[in-house]
Amino acid sequence: MEKPLIVSLLACLLLISTAFADGEWSSWPPREFLIDSLVDGVPASLKAYHPDTGRFGTEPWVCGDQNVIFALATAWATEHPDNPYYHNDELLTVIAGGGEALVDAQDEKGMWRFDKKDKSYWGQIHMPWTYSRWIRAYALVKDALPQASREKWEKGLLLGFTGIRRYADGGVHNIPTHHAMGLYIAGAVFDNQDWRDAATRFMARAVEKQDPAGYWSEHFGPVIGYNAVYVEALGIYYAYSKDPVVLDALQRSARFHSAVLLPDGSSIACIDERQVYHRGISRGNVGFSWTPEGRGFLLQQYARFQADGGRLINADEAATLLLYSGQGDAIMPPAGGDSAVTTIGDNDAAVLREKPWAWAVSGYACDPPQNRWIQDRHNHIDVFHDDLGLVIGGGNTKLQPYWSTFTVGDASLLKHTAGDENPNFIPEIELKWTADAGRVATQPGASRLKLTYGDLDAVSVIRAGDDGSLTLTYMAPAGKRVEAHVPLMRRAGQVHLADGRSIKLTEGQFELDSAQIGDHFRYGNLRVSVPPGASLRWPAWQHNPYTKDGNSPLGNAKLVLVLPFDTTDRYDIRLSHEAPPPFPGLAFEARDLQVEVSESAYTKRLDDLGSQLLGRSKVGDTIIFALPEVPAGRYELIGDFVLASMYAIVDVHVDGARVGESFDAYAPGVDADGTLVSFGEVDLKAGAHTITVKIVGQNEKSEGTIVSVKRWLLKPLGAK
């Protein structure tokens, strides 16, 4: 008997945007939008091309740099009045050179070096994402390629897919599933029936391995981010094969992904066994387009994307949706009000909504694996607030007991040694940091999670309050060396204690007891109560599986409230949103002001950070804020900025004239706590004014040149 995906659904997580309601997004696919996105991405790819080698991108080169040839081939092959690249000879020359570069980089088995931009080497691989794009590009341009180039492409593709063929007889996983999709296309292009048959058999096994709740597991319980890899591969495969075997699986996945969304459209992380939380709207992919439920998911998520300020999508995504999308009726995810309870599987996990809060609890429990890619199932709770975003949880990791909802034993015994590329992920120590079993129970506005560790049970109850607060209760037997942990997502560069003191969150470690903290602390605009006996610990590092030595940025570390059950069997933690005190002057929320941005950039509201973002920007780009009429006077101009690892050095201009000094918005992690920067005194006439932020440089540690502004403050001279 199949497990039910959704036992009860009282409301969906967000109403559809105005754009959808007005009919702009009433059907799928939105062809004009996809054409615009495709065309918009071509110039950057052409600029990244090196004609002497045929390679794209920056050094060190990796084979994935060549993935752009698929989007370029789609632009070359797609006739549309707004596409100037259709059958463009110069573009075809670039595409041809890009494929030849892949042949030049192959070894005798058709593999490429698995290099990363951090200069780490992970062995040889038939890189699935690159091979699938290469064969899809070939299908589009093969008849137009110069003869010598076509022969070289064919030699390389045949060598590679001959090697890929053997994976189709193996086990189901995300990489061989993507390989099978590419193999089917290669079989169609090169008229190789064995390749097509092998891919078809593999896809049938992939469908059989899907859980009835609509997800694939790679160890125990769902993967969400990588679940999309299976969905995309099956969707592209279906576009070529029209194999009806995959349709039910695609329908189940669409329902599953609709169930595991937070109110901002991002995917829940605590039930994912592979990836930590990624902020941003989970848009779905072409596999969703082949069922009514999936098309409803796409329409909802793309409407959210546009309402959130999204302008266009990347060219590769647009190309895939243009070429392989299904069409037909859409079944929208159920719309509703402010309260919801959604259960997954047989009460294995649940997602609850009680505005302004949403939270997820996961009962998926298993022993930690030695595999670096499969994370320990130890964080069982995610908590989200409409104004603050995700505040607690954020997924799983390894060698980090302070991300565990509960531990039994000595948590100090488990940690990662910096630089260790091959750690023992399951050392024999006196500590249990993962549960043996879990069970979820729910009712409107409340959840109960019971986790079993050997011969004892630990329980967490979460309940929304009538006053807009949320209470997390942790219960476990006293005197059994049990600890509960509340891992807080980083959103500020400092934590404010009850007595007004602040402690900066740098790479230096600290641990404060409840007497030092006081009865509460504030982290950004989140207020957290602190019961006697608790302590506050920083930093609890993530072990990053995608770096050789597990290194991760400070922005991924957690501030953790530690709750030891030494002499008590219960702790209650109260969460609430604490707005900053009013400013003694004129305050303008950047999100509410009219803005103009440079043509190459875009802007969007970041409501969980309380800011307006200038994105896709480069040195010289600007964002201009239009202030409403203000009284004449002399003011101190203060900017309230968000700091982050991708942020730039900026200058500020008032009515076109530069004021103050340049400001560097770089920080090792997101800090939305309010960095107030004075740009000096300004004389303003009565009326409207403009404030311009200009990108002028980049900190050597920064990963980008974007900026995010929370407020503009005008303090009258003489005000305190």
C-alpha cells in the first residue's frame, strides 16, 4: 500500500503573484520570457570564449566551462523575431570550437579531469552534465558543422558514450540517471538501438526505485536538491522517448516538491540528506512540465520568482525549457490562508504553517554513513519567520554534533580536524549524535517530534503563540548525558546579550553560560529566550563535502544554544521578532523607494534581510534611490547596509554629488544586523532627492560586486 504524501492540507504556503493572477503566466511554457532569457545570456558566453583554445571561462579551466555550448546551440537553432543569433555563422564557429576543445581534453576512455575552480582534482570522470549538453548541442547543429569539426565531435562523442553505456547496467543514482538520459539521446542521434534500449531499461529501474511519497533516496529518506536531478533527467528523456513509464513518477515528484516549500518558495533542508539550505525560490525544471501538477508548480514558482524581482533566468535553464517542455492544463497547488499542516510519507516528516511562522520537523533517522556525500541525519528541525527568513536549522552536515537536535554522550569528542581530506566520519566514541528512530505527530499550530537514541527517548514540541511568538520545548531524561541544540542560521555579525553588550562573531571561539548571556539574546531581529543552565556556543562549523578538506566559509557556521539535561528534563525556548528602535529623524526603507539601476544589473527586494539588492552588477554600475519630499535642512546622512561575502566597495552620491568616504560592504558571512555608515553632513532643499550607490571596487576577499541597502537615514543636526 502506498504511503500518502499529504495527509491534510489546510493552506498552501503563499498566494500566487499578481503577474499570474492577471493572466501573464496562465499557461506553460512562457515562450517569450524564455527566448528573452536565452538571448540575454549569449553575450556573456561569447565574451568568455577563447578562440585559440576553444575553451570558455577563466583559469583554471574545468570541463563544465564548456556546458554553455548547449545554450549557444539552442540560440543558433531557434528562429524567433527577438533572437538575432538564429543561424549566425560567427556563433556556429564558437560552438564548433567549444566542442573540439572537449575532444582535445578527453583521455583514452573519453573521460575528463574532474577539476574544480579551487584547483582541487577529484579523478577522471565522464562528466554527466557536460556530456548531456554536448550531445544535445550536437543534435541541434550537427548538419551545419564544418565537416572536419563534425568528424572530430563525432569521434569524441562516440568514445565518451561508449564508456557511458556501461553505467546503464548499474545501480540507480543521480549521476547514472543523468547519464541514461544522455545515452538515450546519443542512441537516437547515432541510431544505436542498444544505447536506447539500455537507457530505457535504466529509466524503468529509476522509476521503480522512487519512494511512493515522490522522492528518491540515496541512503535513507529524501534528497530534495538532487531529487530535481532525477526529475530533470526523466523529463528530458520523456521529451525524446515519450516513454509513458516515467509520467507517474514525475507526477509524484511534483506533489512532493510542492509539499516541501517554505513560504518564500525555498526548499526545506532538514529532511534533505545531501544539501544544506539554499536561500531563493526553487523554480523546478523541465521534468515538472510533463504533468498538470508539475506545470502548476512551475507557474506558481515562476510567478513567485517574478514577484520577488527576478527578471530573467540563466540561458541553460531557458534552453532546456524551450526545447523539452510539455504543454497542457495546470493543476495549481492548493491555495489557502495562514494555517497549514502537511505530512510527508507515513508521518515521517511534517511542514507546519502558523503565520508568521513556518517550521518543518523530520522523523527520518538512521546511522551516520562513512560516505562524505551523504550527510548525517541529525538536524531534525527548521524554523522560518516571514520577516526574518530561515532562523533555525538549515540542513545537515558531518562531524558536527552541535548541529544535532539531540546528542547522548560527550559532544566534544566529535569534530573535524582542519585539513583532513579523508576523515573517519563514524569514529568509535562515547557519543550518539544521530537518532535510531523518529516519529512525528501534528495538529494545527503544533508539532511533536520523538527521537529515540538507544534506550532513551528525547522529544521536541513546537507551538505557535497567539502573540506572534513561537515556543520550542525540548524534553529528555535528566542525568543521562543528553544535550539539545538549537542551531541558528547566521544573519548578523554579532550577537546582543540581555545587558546590552555585543559579541562579534569572528573565527574566534567562545562559549557563554546563561548567567553571562542573561534571560535572552538578540541575533539580528530575532529575540531568543535563554533558560537557566543553557549556554551559547560559536562557531559550529559545517563540514563541506564539496571541498577536499571539508573547509567551509564562516557564513555557513552556526551560533548554537546548548541545552544540557544535567539536572532538568525540560527546556522552553521562546522566539520572537524584535524590531529595531525608531530612528530619531527621517528613515526611508530602501525596499519601499523607487529605484533605477544600470542596464546590465537588476534589483530585487530581500524581505528576510530587510533590504534592496543590486545584483549582477560590476564596477561602475549604480542603483539610484528616489527619496520623497523632505523638509529643508541640514542633516547627517546615514546608510544602513547588509554585509556579505559577495558585496562590493561603494561610493554614495546625493543629487549627483559624492558624499562621505567609500564603504566596503564585504563580510565573511551575511550580516543583516544593521551596519550604520555615516556619509557626513548634507544640505537639502525642500522637495524630492536622489541617493545613488555606485560600485567602485572589490575587497580582495570578496566573491562579487553586489550591494544591499536596508535604510537611508537623515538625522537633523542637533538631534540625539
